[in-house]
Amino acid sequence: MCGDEMTIVDISMATNVALIELRNYKLDPWPLMCAWYQRMKSLSYWAECNHGLYEWKSPMMHEG
């Protein structure tokens, strides 16, 4: 997360951040983390690898 190259740490942390995204947790107070996460989400394989996550997110968005 702190280097110029993506490592296993980036992948691991992106997984954790994606899970908190399910609950609409806002990362706005941490702009550098937001920028990093957006870069991770812009990877060509992100959508395919996280398809199930986003399918799961949709019904959760409607919960109280």
C-alpha cells in the first residue's frame, strides 16, 4: 500500500476495503486511501474478480 508497485498487501487490503464498502462506510476522511482504492478498482480484472461481491452488495444496500 505504501510502495510504487502493487504487492500481495494491496490485494489483501483491497479485499478488506471492498467488504467495508458493502456497508457504505465512507473513506472520504482518508483521501490517499480513497485514491489508492480507486486505482485498485480501476484494474482491468477488478470487476470480474469481484462480480459476486457486487451481486451480494445490491440486496444489502436495501437493508435497514
